[in-house]
Amino acid sequence: MELTNDSEKLLCLLYKSYLEKRRNGTPKSNAKRFGSSHHIHENLCPKWIFEDVDETCRELSRANMLDCLWADNIAYYVSLSDSAIVYMENRFKNGLLDVVKFLGNFI
């Protein structure tokens, strides 16, 4: 799987949020939902430019890592795909701990 650095970071941020929701008892179907790219921008990566968040959602959608519905030319509904979850489970064998360590390299 080839992803841009921004796509890799955003996917990790989304997966981290998914794992935290699951840890708190949220059902899988709800845990993998993130709302719009505006919501992702505000809650997961506010230091990014909104347009970069939205474009990165497009990149991840093209890579089959996100399921997106589009409205007003933005990702209006974003959800982790099953493929993304499988990819991340295989990449980060220790789950949340490994994801947090990986993201720490970018802070």
C-alpha cells in the first residue's frame, strides 16, 4: 500500500480515534464513523488547512481506506473502510500503543 505522508498521518489519527471509541464500548459500526471533513479538521487535525484535510480524505477514498459520501464538494460523511481497519490491524500489532508511538514521531 502506497500512501502519501499526509494520508498516512490522517489514517493513523482516524484509526486511533476508532480504537479509543472501541475501548470505550462504542459499537464498531459507530466507531468507524467520523462525520464530515470539517468535523475531522476541527477534532483531529486543527493545525492542518481544511482544504488539505478534505483532499487527504479524497486520497484515502481513492485508496479504498475511507468510505465517503460527497456533498457541496467536500467529504460530507467519512467512515473507515473495512480494508483500512484490516490494514491498520496488521500494521500495528499492539493496537493503540503502537499507533500512539507512531503518531508521536510527527509531534
